Amino acid sequence: MKENHMYIKNMVCRRCILTVTEIFNESGVQPVDVELGTVSLLRPLTQEQFNSIQTKLEAYGFEVIDDKRMRIIEQIRIGVIEYVRHPEFQETKNLSEYLQEKCHREYSSLSKLFTEMKGISIEKYSIAQRIELVKELLVYNELSVSEIADKLHYSSVAHLSAQFKSATGLSPTRFKQMKGHKLKPLDEI
């Protein structure tokens, strides 16, 4: 492996960072930095190290990304998840600005590539991520629908409800009343 960076698909949370860091450490490779989707290394891996780490990563549901376009797609995916899951980002910039800064590319080219490769627009993917977060918050039953709308920067409860019903076929209140909720892992949205 010739690069000092390894790009990894399906890293979506802090536990993923910890798991990937542990895999590298167990393999005798001390990463310089581990972020969502990227591991920075002091020096390139040998082929033997790469193969060993790749096998261990795959056992945990991660994938090494070799294709440059897929790396960008993963950056976009992670960027959307970060943006949705950290509503404070939404107070200072919109999603397109956030993704441009994160990916160091024009939003129009990111949007075109994402739609071409994933078959869904960034906006629709973002909505799907937001709806899944709303579901989680409803299942936890700690916040009212109004508080969720406010926390996630929906313009109104009606906007959240309409978007939720469009995506799930249920109102947030009806969803909250149901038992046996099935939440999707972030990497499957």
C-alpha cells in the first residue's frame, strides 16, 4: 500500500472510530489519526499489514475503499450524517456549504456524483437521515414532537410531521405509540 491514508466505508460513529483504532493497534500499526472514514498513518502499510487489517475490518462490517469516487461518496455520506446528528452545525451554515468545506469540492459536482453513484439526491439522503434520527428520538421518548422539531431545526411541527408521514406513512405521534420499532443502522440508510 503506497498511501499514508486508508479510506474506510461504514464508519459512522465514535464507537466505529474506537473499533478501527483498536484493529490497527492490535495489528501493530499505530495510526496518527482516526476520523470517520479515514485513517492517517505515519508510513504506508506493507501488503501483509494491509491484508491483515482489511480482513479484520471486514469482520466488523467495514470496507476499505480503493476507488477515488467511492471515497468522495463516503465523505459525503459521513458529512450528511455529521450534519444531521449535530444540529449545531445547522445554525451557522446549510448542508451544501458544510459538504463543500468537508469535501473540498463544489457542491454541484458532489451532488451530481452522489446522485449518479447512489441513485438518490443528497437532499433526499439527508431527509432519510433526519427521519431516522426523529425515529430514534421518538423511541427514546425523552422529547415531545415539538421539542424534536425545535432541536432538529424544522421550521415547524407541521413540517416535521409532513416529512415524517411522507417517509414512513405514519404520523410521529402514531409512530411513538407503536411497539416494536425497527431502527435502521446508519450505514443502511
